[in-house]
Amino acid sequence: MSSMSSLEQPLSLCSNPPSGNLCHHTLSPYTCSPQGAPCCAQQPEDGFNGRPLANKHPWPQYHPAYGPYYPGACRRPGAEYSHIGHNVPAKEKQLPHSMPLSLEQRRVFVTYEADNDKHVNEIINFVALLRHNGFDTRIDIFEQQFRSISKIDFMERYLSEKEYLIIIIISPKYYDTVTASPVGLENDERTFNTVYIHKQLQNEFIQNGSKNFRFIPIVFPGAKKCHVPNWLQNTHVYEWPLHRDDILRRLMRVEKYNPPPIGELPTIVSIPI
């Protein structure tokens, strides 16, 4: 009898079996630590790889804030072996259970309130991560020219096209803005736009029978669960950056774990009395 040590060790349970060619669709079954644990969310390259974006948006004091969050450990696996498992050739492993997303299914719109420069920088890095990982993520910071032509068209475009998933960045100022009475609101354009978008989303939620089909509330640093509007409390709320991998799974329509296949019924023999 061969030695037990010669047996191949089993792989860990995960929703998507690892594949060396599909890094986007291979997420770790556990949330990655923001301090450098390997993960499949790819770090931005070129324009988003630690290079300042100060000249690409109206905040002149912007500095990338996520250097430590996406270290070099998030590298793409080699062609011969996948980055998960025990040196098993990637070609022998099964393909992921998820189907590739179409371009329409990758559309994302982000609504937020600018609490301060640090908060805005955090949002920019978050959007950069989503765009680098294949999602056509839209935010007003990167579309000033479009907004200058028609602000209403800019907002209605992402609200009316149901293919867009809408990420709602939860922050203390966002909560104060959308829950304040009209009399107490600040008299500025951005505040009114935030309130308008929020009311449109809430109306859609009510028209759908209080069912959430495309809204993704994400609590950012500095905010708490109590800052989530009441109508979103009964849906899944994520925290950034703690639930980074879960957010990507939600955008990809992928479950964290897949149930095992259903086997055959057991054979039960009745014993006569």
C-alpha cells in the first residue's frame, strides 16, 4: 500500500475553482486583509498604479491613498500554475462556475457626497480599482464635460438605464444631506444633485415593492451602519475596504460558495415488525 503522504492534499473550498487565465473571476473564499494578504483584485497599472491623478479631476490636493492596500502580492499568476492550490497545473483544474459578464453588465454608477478631500480621494481610489478590474464605473469627477452640457441628462442617464448597478457611498455628510429637511439644506448645486439622485433611487425601490435589485450601499471609513438611510437598512450593506472581495463578487453576480451537487437518494430498507 502506498504511503499516505503521497496523496495529493485537497484544495480549500471556494466559490470559483482557481484558473491561471481568469484572474478577474477567481476570488479568494475569504476576505483579504487590507494590509497585504494576496487577493485576486488586481492593483491598478499605468494611470492608477501609484501615479498622481491630480491633473485629472478638480481636486488639486489629491494624493493616492491606497498604496498599502494593493501591494505587489496581488500579482497575476504564471502561465504554468495557478496562484491557489498545491502546485497543480492550472490546465487540469475546472473552469469557474460564473459566466463572463457582457459590457452592459459591467456598468456601474457611483453616487456620493464630498465630506472632505480625504474622503474624495478614497472614492477615487475605489473607482480606480473597479475600473481596473473590468467595470465601466462612472462618477461625476471624471465626467465634468458631460455635466457641463446637461446636468439632468448626466443624472438621468444612469438612473433610467437599468443595466447600471448603482453604488451608494455612505458617509456622515451623505446621511445628513439626504435626511435633512429642504429648509435646512445647503444652497449649492452638488447638494441638490445628491438629494435628487437619492429620491429617484428611493422611488424606484418603492415601485419595485421594496425590493433591491441594483443598489449597493457601501459604508466608507468614518461612517457607521446608522448612517445608512432607513429604506436601505433591510438590504445587504458592505463596508469598505473590509468587504472588498464581497463587493467584487456582488458586481460579478458570483456567490462566495457554491453548494455541492445533489446526489442520489439513499436506499432505505424497511424492516418488517
